[in-house]
Amino acid sequence: MSKPTYDRADASALLDDRGYSGALIRGQNPALLFEKGVRERITESYYWKEQCFGLNAATLCDRAVELKFIGGTSGITGRPTPFLCLAFKMLQLVPEKGIVLEMLNFRGDEDEDGEDAGEADGKIETNREGDDQKNGSANGDADAKKRDLNAEGKLGTFKYLRCLAAFYIRLAWEPVAIYNTLEPLLTDYRKIKRRLKENFSLTYVDQFIDDLLTKDRICATSLWKLPPRSQLEDLDLLEPRESPLGDEIDMLDEEDERERAAARQGSESESESQQKL
Amino acid sequence: MSKAGAYGSTGGGDTDFRKTWDREEMAVKAKEREAKEREEAKERYEAKAAGKTYRRRASTPEDLRQTEARSERIDWSKMVGKQTLTSAAAAVGKRGKGAGAYCAACDLTFKDNIQYIEHLNSKQHLVATGQSGEVKRATLEEVRERLRYLKRKADEAKRDEVVDVDARLALGREKMEAEAEERRRKRNEKRRAKKKGDDNAMQWTGVGANGVIA
């Protein structure tokens, strides 16, 4: 059957008790990825009714670039943040992979290198960067250091849109794809604002991504159980991750070891001297 | 065509009242109808194969358009301090023009913004305004274009932004003065209209489409 070229303007089809016949995520209704209470509060919220009505993947970007903070629910009544509402909208639309990747890795200043070239290398660049992290330490310093676009803040011009796409990826995609697409973002050190129950707190994109990969509950959503990285590595689905710190980690480890050894020796000699006394 | 009649007139003379058929047009029409029937029969067959009852799809109105996202936020503050003409009968129920948010397409009045927005999203309103309630799915290319446009807009906004504090203060002062001038002008207009003696005339001229007196 061909894919329909339209979506419902509201979430009525998604939340229909009598049955749902849209796109599935891991074999179930995407709305079920949010908790029931949160779902209800979202569809009751004014932001949802006014700003999320009739959105498609393109107009969703309009709203997402206006976001000022991420977060789940706030206040005693558990008012959902616009971030959460838009995430729910994305679960309704279930945009195709390319669109989500575009949201995640949109590169705003590519026009500077020339329109055509920029468009083409948007994707190549990200791939190369993935490789870069994999064999970064293998090449070592001999190779001229390749640019890490994430660390420079070049990819994902709109950081809250990027967080939204990352959140969606964590909820909707398969484990291997999640690790492969989200791990490069761990070098994006930009600041983001996060709404908590009562107040705001400052955090960073990489911190948020790390939370997505390791925690089981974030933004008022209990995330589905992601198999740990080590397990996927054992199944040869994933390459072992190379830290962007590269050799520095080994050096730090060695240093630690040396210090520990030195401390041990020192204590031994002390005890010996005490025995002598 | 036909031979001239005995009395010099073409055709039978007495058969002019008969309808003359355009054969080609009718052939096209017949072909269309047959195609439609064949299609329906096919759908009927498919529905039967799938174990469903076939229901003919209701015809789509010509001017039906797809629902689109709201391009701007609904501004409630613009209603503050406005006077509204209402009929005494409109005080009860939603029907007709009354005090509150008025929907011209459905002729309904709502007392608060939640009710109003729910109405704007409702099937009733969508049908009344000729919308399908369906949104076109965006392609990757559209999303990319959109993001480029948003980036350009953000860049332009950044360029126009004034960082210097003094310049900002001056800009703010100018804006405030312009607003004060506008208010003064309106007040004077009102006073002049009142002086003419017909104080109702002034009020009635500015009645907007939704019953709000400007």
C-alpha cells in the first residue's frame, strides 16, 4: 500500500480507542511511548491546541526553532513544556529518517561554501566525522587533525531543534541507529536551558544526549529499555567507541596507576620503617 | 447535411424542436461513465475480498483545501479595552454574536480562549471553512528549504539587532512617543466627534466585522 501523503491535523486518529491504523514504532502505537497522564495533559494544554494543530514536519521546524528550553512537565499541575508537546507531535507524524537527520544535523552556514557543494557535503561531512571518531586515535597526531563539526557548533544550527530530534530518535529508532546517530553529538558542548519542576537549570547538549543514552527517565517520559552498548558490541553490531579524548584517557589511566603504585610503595616503606622502629 | 425541403427550408422544418445530439461529446461522456463504473466495481471487489462492506466515497467539494498550521499566535490582548455591540438575546448560549470571541464562519461566540481554540480545531469549524482536516506530509526537500529560510530569517533579525545601550534606549523612546502620538490623535478625534453633538455616530462607524468597536 502506498504511503498516504497527508496526516490528520490533530491527534484524534492517534488517540482513538477503537483502533489505530497509522505508522507503528516497534510494533505499537507511537503515542504509547508517552505516559498516559502526560499524554492527556499534552492534549489538554493550550500550546498543543493552538500551536501544534495542523503541523507537518516542515512547519514543526518553525515552532521548534522558537523553543527556549527543553524539559518535561512543570508546576504542580504538571504543565507540559512546548518541547514535550512538539515531541508528541513528532510521534504522531513519524517523519522519515532523512527528515529527522536533517533536523538533527542541519548546517546553517553551508551556503558560504557554495550552494551546491554545501548541500552535497552536509551528509558526507557527518559520515566522515563518524569515521573520524572511530579511527581518530589510530591515525594519531600524524594525520592533520580533522575538524569535529559538532565541537565547533557548526552542525545543528538550532540547538533546541537538535535536542528535539535527538529525543525523538531515542524514542523511535532502533538501538544500533540510536548509538550511531547520537554518539557524535557527545562533542556538542553548547549550553541549553532545561525546565525542571519548579525552576530552570543550565545544562549542555552533550549532557542531554548522555542522559538520553544512559538514563531511563527524562523529560517526564520513561524511556524504553535500550540494550547497553557493551551488549551490542558483543553481538558485533557496534564498533567499540573511541572517546574523543583519544589517547588522553589511556594516559590518565596510566597516571592513576602510577600514583596508586607510588602510594602503595610509600605506605609499604612507611610500615617497614615503623616495624624497624 | 440534409436536403432542402419542398418549401425551401432545411431539415424537416417541423422537426426543429428536436434535440440535436453532439455525438462526440456524448461518446466522451459515455467513456467517462464507463471508466467510473469499472473503477467502482473494482473497489467493490477489493472491499469484498478484504471482507469489508463497500461504501462509496462522498464526493469532495471543489474548493476543499488542506488544513494548514496557524501562521501566528492568536492575539487575545487586542480585545482588551474594546467595546462590543451585542444583542440582548445573545447573552445566553453560544449562538450569534455576543460578548467574547466570535467565530464569523460558524456564527458562534465563546466566552474564553480555550473554548474558542477548541472550536477552531473542531470538525464543525473545519467543515464550515472548507478545510479537510488533513495536512500535507512534508518531504525532505521541503524541510530543508524551511530550515534554510528560518536560518536566513534568524540571521537577518540578528543583523538588525542593536547592541548599543544608548541606541536601544533611543529606539524605545521613539517607539513610545509614536504610540503616545497615536493615542492623542484618537482621543482628539473622539472629542471632536462628541462636540458635533452626535455621540452615537462616532461609536457606530468603527464597528468591525466581529462586532468589536475599534
